[in-house]
Amino acid sequence: MFKKILMALAFITMTSSYTQAALQLEITGGINEGRKILVLPFAQPDVGVDVASVVSADLMRSGKFSPLNIKSLNQSVIQGSSVNLEALAQLGAEAVIQGTVTPENNIYNIEFKLIGLQGANKGKIIAHYKGNSDLPRMRNAAHRVSDRVYKHLTGQDGAFRTRIAYIVYKHNDPRPYQLTTADYDGFNETALIRSTQPIMTPSWSPDGKNIVYVSFEKRAPAIFIQNVYTKQRTKLASFRGLNSSPSWSPDGTKIAMTLSKDGQPDIYYYDLNERKLNRVTSNRAIDTEPTWSDDSKSILFTSERGGRAQIYKYDFLTKKTERVTYQGKMNLSARQIPGSKSLVVVTNQNGYRVARVDEDGSAYLLTTSQLDESPSVAPNGSMVIYSTVYQGRKGLALVSSDGRFKANLPSTVGEVSSPSWGPIVEK
């Protein structure tokens, strides 16, 4: 027989001071289709962050979990200040998370236990972690809890401490275009660059220290590298004609881009070690939107060489180019899902929608909206962030890579586009 566990309520948690994200999450589907788990309220003082709420939201957004709402559980499960684990297990819950945040001088000790409810893990503590944080990084500490729970239950690294980059356009602002970074859930937003002219297509370096992007500040496109921390930047390409779609290789040594300096738009890459520009394609058709394979040994790109835009792959070992997609009227903006051979693309099927294309050629739609673009995949492959039109404005949206969880992330500060998901960086 399971024992009951007490809900730790030694401290009163005040919610009025909790900060708001610049991107507000509006769930549109899939919250009841994942693995059931219960995140109990953490016993904590007012630290500006409700740790349990952050953990629950993280797990839900991954698309793999459906955290139970403790307020909706009946009296057979919640009995006063305790939880009946047997009754919770009968509801199909896989595990329960119990934790505390305890102040010690200017540091807060964070501790949690993950208790199994099913099978061989029934009644066992399957994870127990202790750590500490100061107040400014308390939200990051909560994401760390989510990462560890996710790792224990799925075997994959969590990506909840990652950051995203995107472009914000603020109407009636003297410098309306902004290159902005934020935590993956929209909190801790920071504007890196403000400009009177458009900024486009940011891409992170694999160490998370730099972003490469396109700027029109001289009324013509140029590609720059910007250090996120020092704000130092370097001009990478400003050739006559098109300089667009920069993409950093996963091994950190190269940046692919589209240039038209020699005629038609073709794919090039800049070798950061050799400080040399190299041409990849030479075709009468338009080749654009280069991105890299996981192993940095091939480049995926969009080309009209077959008549309509489809995804092609150039292999550096064989020196050959092959067509990858055949589904739908056209396919654009390919991104490989890390840890797999599957791709995320924008496909033209009754509108422009985000789709997943698997190695065997099978494909299915992840979204049902009409004007989706610029998909970017989380570094653990669990989620996709993309730009869409929501309630007449450009904004971001999330979908799990299996299509189950969906949410819009409308901005409170302007129109948002061109998201880029940053790497997993230990901190």
C-alpha cells in the first residue's frame, strides 16, 4: 500500500510579484495527450517565481507530459494537506514531484524528489536533487528542475534552460526593428540591437555566445556576427546583391549563407578557421535558405531547380546534391530534428504550414494555420518554434515535434518573427 505524502506548505507563496513574459502563452491543443504527472506546490517563500508552476508548464510544453491540475483532483486524491499516492496512480499518473525552496543567507537551496507511481518504480524515489540559486536566477533554477525531471523520464536532455532569438517590430517606435533574445518561454527578454532598418534571420552559434543575422542598416543587406554578452559585432558579408539566410554549423566552424554576388542566388559558406568564403552550389535556379545537418557534413537548402521550391541536400563527402522532399506543392525552410533523420519544413498545402518529413518519406502537418514560416527546432528535438499570423498580427507559436501540443506566443510589445532556438548551454 502506498503511503501518503504531505504537501509541503511550510511557507506562504505570494504570486502577486511574479514577473510576466513578453511572449504570453495561449494553449491551443494537446494538453491532455501526454504522460500524466503531478507537480505538487513547492514549499517556498516569496522568491518571485512559483517553481512548481514553471516546472509544470515546461513539461506540458514539451508535448510529452500532461501535468495534472491539483485543483481539479477529487477528495480521494487530495486529503487535507496530503496526497493519496494509490488514488493518484489509479488516475494513470506516472510520477509525482515534491520540492522545497529554503533560504540560507542570500542563497536559496532548491530540493526536489521524483516519486514513481507505476510498475517497478511504484512508491520509489527515482530522482532526488539538491541545488542552490540566487534570486535573479531563480527562474533558471526552476527550469533546471524541469530539465532533470525530463531527462529521468524520457532519457533525453531537457531544453528548458535554452534561449531563443527573434525579431521584434514595434509600430511608431523611432527604431522599430529589434534583434531580441529571451528564455524559451518568453521571460527575461533582452534587446541586443535596435535599428531604423529591417533585421532578419538570426542564427545562434553552438556555444550560445554569438548570433549571426542580416541587417539593412545601410539600405542594403549585410551579414553580421553579434556577441550576445560583449555586444561586439563583426561584418561577415556585404557583397553587391543578396546577402541572406546565414546559418551556423553545429560544429561551430562554418556559417552558410545565400549570396548573389556571382549572378543567381547560390549557397556559400564561410570557414571561420580558414577565414575563407567557399561556394557550394552553382545553378541557374534560385538556391536559398541553407541549414546544416546534425553532423555538419551536409547542407539542406531550398531550390527551384525542379520547377517549384523543394528541399535539396548537398553532401560534402560525395560532392553530390540530391532532392529530399516531394510532398505537396512546395517545401521551404528545412530544419533537421536533432537526434533523428526527420526534417521540419514549411509546406504549401492549403496555406503555408509547418510539417514533419520523416526519413522514409512520410510526412504530416504539425500546424493548421495559413501563414507559418521560419521554423526552428529545440536542441533536444522535442519542440518547434515558428512565426505565424495570429489575430491579424505576426507572432510566434510552439508545437511539439510530434504535433500533440500547440500554443501561440503572442507578443505584448509588437509583432514578432524569425525565431531561432539557441543551444543547450550548461549554466
